Amino acid sequence: MSQMSAPGRMCLVPLRSIVTGRPRHIVVTAAVIEQDGRFLVTRRPRGVHLEGLWEFPGGKCEAGETHAASLQREIAEELCAKVAVNREVFSVTHPYPDRVVELHFFECRLTGAPRAALGQEMRWVTREELRSLPFPPADQELIRKLTEEGGRVKGKS
């Protein structure tokens, strides 16, 4: 089930429970950047969770950080660019064997030219190409919405 939040909402990052042994809960923000009919996607590097899969750029929220601040920091770190964070278009909580990921996707606009700062692969892809790239399971519903439901995702303004 998805929920929406404002870009200014604070990230609450629960710690893994040592007593219960439950998987840790990670809050992640991702930028849906569309420019000239193409989306900016990056490939997860070797040695990280879900390595080799494509994703919308972004990353983990730090404790006390707003969703917007998290995205702005992550885009600056990963792509050497600034981003204007607009509305949240989709959110999902997805369980993996070792973690639960709460993922918030925001419509964003670049205010600079992106450059892959961490050596990751970066591409601008069409809606049709989104279907052919391997994305993490948590991204699949958003990919479906972008490619099958008239191409636009609905979110709160």
C-alpha cells in the first residue's frame, strides 16, 4: 500500500532491533527526473544491495533529514548536480530478506547537468526502455504506472 508525503516531511530512521532480530527499516528517497520524454536512471554499483539493477537516482535518508534535503544531498553526491524537488508521485514499502525499504519517489527537475560522480552507469531512457531494464522489485509498480497508465503518475500536489 502506498502513502504520500510532502518533500518537507522528516525522515525517521528506525534502528534494527537487536532483541527481536527483525530486519532493519530503511527510508529511501528517489528522484523521478523526466526531460525531453526521457527519464534519468542509474545502475547500482558492485558491492551494494541489489547491485547491477537500474534505479531512479537517490538514496537513504539520514535521521532528522527531510525527504527533499535527502534527495538534494544524494543527487549532489551521486550526480554532481542540483535538483528541485517537487511533489511525491509514489511511495511503497517493500520487504527484502535482510531489510524493509520504505521508498518515496519525487518528481524532480535538474538545475544542472548530471555527471556520474561515483563511476556508476547513467542513462536517459524512454518509457518503453524502462520496461526492458532490470529494476529492483520495489520499483516495479512505479515502472508499471509510468509505462502503462498513460505515462503519468498521480500524486499529491
